[in-house]
Amino acid sequence: KTPVGNFKVWTKRFGNNPKIKILLLHGGPAMTHEYMECFETFFQRQGFECYEYDQLGSYYSDQPKNDTLWTIDRFVDEVEQVRNAIGADKNNFYVLGNSWGGILAMEYALKYQKNLKGLVVANMVASAPEYGKYSDVLGKQMKPEVLA
């Protein structure tokens, strides 16, 4: 549910463990869950229940054309809706965010800390100014036409 209507987001569960439910937040925005499929085998061997999901605007999820949807607050609310849909709570809910998913995970934790048991952030910094510096370093290494 969004301020401009209802949309569908794709999720996939693997494993079954009501004590440990992990939601994977992919990078992007607009990347996909696919590069996180590597967790399927590893997490199942560990006995975890894990969820891949494509955020709104990504791959298997709906692709609305409304620019007002692309806000951090709206994405955070989407994660909360997914948490509710998978039946996770403060006793079993873990979030693993990578890159943009790491920012989203941190923002989610700031708003919904009471609903989390654990948080893992991979390949992302918590400081927007530091990220800006990092982006400048990477940008200078790219071909100008690609950066444009």
C-alpha cells in the first residue's frame, strides 16, 4: 500500500525457521534480488528462514511510473509491510542490507527498531557525506560518457 495506490512486491522464501527470519534488501535502487540468491544454499544449511524480495520498481515487482514513490520513507514503509506479511517480529526478524539496501536497512532500523532482532549492513557507509566522497572517487575512475 502506498499513498498513490496498491502495488505488488515479489518475495521468495527459502528455509523454514520461525525463530530466525532474514529479509534480504538488495542494492540499487532498482537492482534485483538475483545477486543475493547465493544466500539460498548457505542460509538453508544454517537452518535460517530467508526472504529474497524485489523492492517496488525492481524486476519481478510492479513498476509504477510515479516519481513520488521514490522516497526513503516510502521504501521503509514497504519493508515494514513485508515484515508484517512474512509474520516476523522483534523476536525473530533480521535484516541484511547490501549497498542501497544497507541504507534502507539503517533507515528501517531508525524508524522500526522495536521490530528488529538484528541488522547486518554490507558494502555501505552510514554517513551521507562520506558516501558522497566515495562516489566522487569512483566517478573519476569512470568514462565520462558512462558517468553522464
